[in-house]
Amino acid sequence: MLISSQTAIKKDIYPLYMEKLFTYGSLQISSIQEKLFNRILVGTPDVLIGYEKGTIEIDGQIFGIANPKPQGKIEGMVYELTKEEIERADVYEGNEYQRLPLTLVSAVESWVYVRA
């Protein structure tokens, strides 16, 4: 089977598999998105149940963090990222967060950064 040059280019620009990432804090800020991913993300609103948004101090700055709480809920955005972009987000979030696969209110399975 022959693949046209257009198809080959499309695969390089638009990966076939994108991962979902639920965000509720600084990863929603366009300047941070541009710095990390070299693009502004377009997302979909969603809600995470079973967690509440708390705060954590890192290097003198205050950030939001998801803490487990059975009655809790966090409103946020779901973005589609490449595997490489997810890895960049892992470095950005650091050791205070862990990335877990969780199910959102919309029934979408998404990566979510929660307290480590």
C-alpha cells in the first residue's frame, strides 16, 4: 500500500493517538501552555468527583492541588496532548504531584495530577 506524501505529513503533524489531561490550575494559563507545549490548548469543561482543590507551596509560590475527598469535586478543563507533551507536563508538575488515570463526570478517562 502506498502512502501519499500528504498522508505522511499529516501523521507527523497530527499524531493518531492523543492522551487526555484534566487540568484545574496553572496548566489552563495560555502563557504556560505556550511555554510547555509551543501552542495554546483547546479544551472541554469537565468535573472530577472525589477530590477537592487545595493549595501547595512550591519554591515560594502557591499552586492548586487535588486532594482526595469523597464528597469533593473540582471543575476544570480536559485537553488532548501527545505523549511527549504529557511527559513535559510531568516535568513541569514535579515530585509534589502524581499523574493518575481517573474517570471524570462526562465518563471520559483522563490523566489527572493529584497530591503525591
